[in-house]
Amino acid sequence: MAKKPSVEFVLRPFAGLPGEPDWVALREVVPAATAPVRTTAEYGARAAVVTTVLPMAWPALRRQDGVVLVALQTSNGSGDASRDAAAALLQAIELEPGTAVTTTVTSGPGPGPGPRLQDILDPTVEFEVTVHEGFEYWLAAGTEVDDEVRESLEQANASIVPTRKLESVDSAYWCRMGAREYLRWAMPYDEQLLVDALARLHGARESGIGSARFVGYFRSSGVVVPVWDLAPGTEAADLERPVVEFRARFERALADGAPLDASARRARAGLVARQVTLR
């Protein structure tokens, strides 16, 4: 029996794309959001929309109005999220309006050799994220849907976590989970330098953002995402000034090349012990 080809996991699949931290946030952090992209001239200079999820976990969809959407939060993959999304996007571009890529193009060993997002997308197009309160953007205006899609939309809207993107810094997202609020901030820095900087601040008791308490970080798609536990009732707008003040402290800590002191080393050990990698 022929041996199945192995799947090589790509640690940082969105590296090199404009707005890499936001690509990671849409894949792991944000429930409902979109951002525009366009393929290069070689691939037809076609406009498309990247989104978090689509109905019934479809990898991609060409809406009735012709708009192509490709999802990042899919259940199966080849181990290279960039290759998976590129394959789904190219497949969706060729579909008739009102048609979805209903089965993942990456089932089994993956889509095989082929272009990645870095190969097919125009890097001059800004990856500008819009966070939505619901998933109505799945459908073009006036689209009639069957009961299955309608039920999927209703279930998705009912389970959505309220989320806001901060305006004063890049790739930082406020969310409310039940009675608690959190800030999750995807950062595009070298992991070791970033964790050292967080440890310096945490060891010096300067890792908070206003009244928000720094609680650790997780890693996703090769990008570190620090997390803060916010005071009850904190809204996204309340964070705009404190995050700018924190960013200044963080950048100073990031540029500090001196060895960590004892307090920072202890803080770093605790942070590393608690970190989680999401795949």
C-alpha cells in the first residue's frame, strides 16, 4: 500500500503578509471580522474578503453578488494555513455566484504543492480589519437562504463573543466573555525578545494596562498574544489611552539589551510555564 505523504507543519504561516498579527487574530481571537485582499495580476487581480468563519465551516464562498470570502477558522488543514487559504481562495474565484467550497480543499494530506497567500496576494493592499457584531455579512443583500444556512447563521450569532478592535494601537482586541472582559494583543516581535520585555515589566510591576492585570500569553501561528484581565465593566474605549502608555513602556523594555535581573528572571519563568500554543 502506498505511503501517505507526511504533512509538514508551518509554524508561522502568515509571515511576510501585511498585517500578520491581524491575520493571526482573525484565525484565533476574533469571532466575526473581515478584511479586504486582492490577488496579484498573475492571479487575475481579483478582489476578495478574508473572514474568520463561514456557514457550516465552509473554507470559502462566492456570494450571490459575486463577492468571494475565504475563511481562516476552518476545522481541517494541511499544516500550512497560508497554503490552505490560498487553495480555497483560488477555488472560490472559479465558482458560480451563490456557490460555496463546501468540503475542505485540505482534507487528507493537504492541497499539495502550490501557491501560498504570500504568492497570490497583492502586498500593497492594506489588511484593514472590520469587526462585526454578527455574521449577516455572509449573505449578499436580498439573498434567499435555505433552512440549514439560516440555522447556522442564527446559531453563530447567538454564540458570538462581543469583540472590539482598539484604534490607538495595532492588532489589539477587547472582548467580553460572560461577566469578564479581556484584552488580547497580537504582537509581531521575535518571541524571545518579546517575552523578555514582558518579563522585565512584570518583574517591575509595570505590566498592567491601567487597572488591567497582565495574566500571561499564548502563541498562535508563530505570533505571541499577551492577555490582560480587565476590571469588570471595562469597555474598549476605556483602554485607548492606557494601551498607548503601556506601548511606550513596552518598547523601552523591548530595546533594553541588558541581562534580566532576578525579579525579571522569576517573572519570565512563570510566564513561560503558563504559556499555551494554539494550533
